[in-house]
Amino acid sequence: MVDLDKIISLCKRRGFIFQGSDQYGGLQGTWDYGPLGVELKNNVKKAWWRRVVYERDDMEGLDCAILMNRLVLKYSGHEETFSDPMVDCRKCKKRFRADQVDHNEKCAEGDKHDLTEPRPFNLMFKTTVGPVAEENNIAYLRPETAQGIFINFKNVLDSTNRKLPFGIAQIGKSYRNEITPRNFIFRVREFEQMEIEFFVKPGTDDEWHSKWVEDRFNWYVELGIKPENLRKYEQKPEELAHYAKATVDLLYRFFPEREDENKQFDEVEGIANRTDFDLNCHTKGGKLVLADGREIPNTHAVNKLTYFDHETNQHILPYVVEPSAGVDRATLAFLMDSYFEETVNDGQRIVLRLHPELAPIKVAVLPLKKNHDGIRNTAMQIKNTLMKKSGWRTVYDDTAGIGKLYRRQDEIGTPFCVTVDFDTLENQSVTVRDRDTMAQERVKIDALQDYLAKKLGNCR
Ligand code: GAP
């Protein structure tokens, strides 16, 4: 299986992902998605949204502001507790996450690091809103999209007349000032999440939790992740966050080079049963209960975030099941799982066997001769017609010989290449080449769209 280094190299070479602020030496923990990366990432998000919103009858979507009132993060508990333990080396001044220190690492000042005691470091990015930078104007960049969903529970409920169970989905950027961002887009300071808060009646939460774990696992597999590279990990009671009744993490084999197989896997998504913890934090008259048992009554919230249960004639606080995925980690998993190096008749090829729904480009139209007007114009026309009528991202490329063009499209995961040659001008047919089998078939131009539609399914 491919390791991260090869993926990083492919991503830079072919324009998937670049270091953030590269032109000025970079900014640690940030990455920019290039022409192909933005398409791939958008396709991951579209596939998720279609699966969890459009293909269900019990979901709504939402898109909240990234800048949040400080009170949201106060009553959610983030101000008090959203921190990682940090240690410093007294000699070289380097900082580490206490639980990630490599005790064999040499200190730049010689011998071993001389580490301080761990102390909490809050991961939220603080800023001020408006022209005056003072205490009252402090706001945060959200550290997760989830809080925006909780505080909008009543807005969505009232505007849609939903009945329990129902969920709210959101995709968007989140920010965490990670002490040691690392492993490419695996741990970064600016990232995207795809989160669902699924609201249910207390007592039905365990069943819904199990259903979501299955559904989320299957989503990755249906989009091409090999089941042997994806694991469900049920957190042990002592590992659970204090507000979670149960959490199952979906782990992907991000680090195949590690000797210990268990260490090869790390989290791509977590599915938590958060009970009524969050709605209780944010509801008018509710309270935040911290891990150490302290209670902080909510004296600022303006609405009750309750649900009127007509069966029992009571206002209740729904329980919440939360499938929370990272867009960047999912994108990385899809890239890694689809990467193959193969020996073929005319040498080596790298191929990304991406699911067609995720492939950045669906069809490439290639002229056999670029300096032949008839061939070039026909190819351009086919490209424009396919793009317009089908909505598939279709490109035209004449910047190299046909063999090289095929290799390029293989390397970026384009499922089909359409080649226009001299015979096309005679009999109105083209060659369609399949990325995975490299098989070629002759297809009439007027049957081309239907032919490709059968193969590409309902992807856009
Ligand atoms: N609302 C729950 C929540 O945010 P989390 O486990 O902290 O839970 C959910 O984050 C997902 O977001 C993770 O499974 C991971 O895919 C992604 N994620 C979290 N921190 C990240 C980071 N620093 N860089 C990239 N992705 C991250």
C-alpha cells in the first residue's frame, strides 16, 4: 500500500494539494487545494451530502457562521476544557503535545530534551470583532461545526416542523491551533468537517447510534475504500469524553509503513452518542456540566431548546447521535486507497482508481494529432457537448503524445479517455479507453453520451 510520502509528491506534482502560503515559506498546519484537489474535495462533500441529506427523509442541511459569539464556546465547555497537554523543552524551546512526544528524539542543543511538566493549551483561535480590540469583543473561530447545529436546533425545528427523529447536517471549515500539526492534511490547523447531529427520543439513542455506525462505515466502502483498510473502534469507558455515552471511531490505515498494525490506523470519523449534553448546555435555564462535576448554569441563552413530545405531552431534551467526519482526512483516505503503481506493456504507470463519483475529471477528450484542424475541432466539439449536456467535468488536452496523455489521466484518476483520430473524420466514431482495464472500444459519436452515462452512473 502507498505511504504518505508518495501521495504528497503526487499531490504537488499534479496540482491536488500545495503547502499553504508556499510563496512565503509556508504556514504550518495549512494546505491549499489546487485545481484537481478542489474538484476531489468537492466531490467528497457532494457524495456525503447526497447520502446523508438527499437520499434520506429525516435530514435537513445548515450552513452556520465560522465566527462565533464567545458565549457559544463558553457554554459548550470549549473555553474551559478544549485543550491539549503541552510540554516545552527547556533547552531548545521546542513545544510538543505531551501525549505525542518521541522520547528517542535528540534535542538540537544536545542529548535528550529536558521537558517541562504538561500544562493545558487551549486550541481555539481567538479574535476580536469590530474596530475595537477589547475583551468584550472577543469571538472565536469555531473549533467544530457541531455547535452551530446545536444552537440552531430550535430555528430548524420551528421552520421545518420536523418530528423526532431527525438530523441536521453541516459541512464547513473548523479551526484548531494544534500544537504539532503533522502528517500532511491529516492533522492541520484549518480543516473541514462534515457533521451530523441526529436528534432522537431518549431511549432510542443506542439503536440509532448503531445504525449510524453501519451507515457511515458502508459509505466509505461503497465509494471504494477497501474494508481491510477501515476499522470500527469502540472507545473503552475510560477513553470516552465525559459527555459521551458511547463512541465508535472509524479508523483508516493512514500509516501502512508502521510495524505495529494497530498503529497503522487512525481516525477518519467518530460517531458519538452525546445524550442531551449539548442541548442542555445551550438551552435557556440549562447548565454545562464539566468533567470534574462542576456545573455552570446558562444565564445567557434566549430560547428553550426543547421538543414537545405529543405522545407524552411533555417538553423533552432530545438525545443526539453525532457522526463527525473530517473532509481532509476522508479525501486523503480516498487518495491513498485508490493509488496503484503498475507495470504495463509500455512501462510503468501510476493509476488512481478513484470511484467515478469522486474522480476530479470524468472524461478527457484527446486528439491523436493536435496540428490537424479537423481532428482538433472535432475533439473540442465533443468535449463541449459532453460537458454541457451531461454536466460531467470534461477536459480537452493536446499537450503531449497520446501515450503520455493516457498516463497523465491515469495518474489523476480520470475514468475515461476519448480519442479522436483520422477514422473519426471518416466514420464519426471515437476510441473510448477505460482507466482501470485500459481496454479500448470504438463508439459512434452520437452514442457516446449514453455509453459513458451507463458506465459513470449518476455521478456529476
Ligand atoms: N464534533 C465532534 C468533533 O469535532 P473530533 O473527533 O474532534 O470530533 C471530528 O473531530 C473529525 O474531524 C475527526 O474524525 C477528523 O476527521 C477531523 N479532524 C479533527 N481535528 C482535525 C485536524 N486537526 N486536522 C484534520 N482533521 C481533523
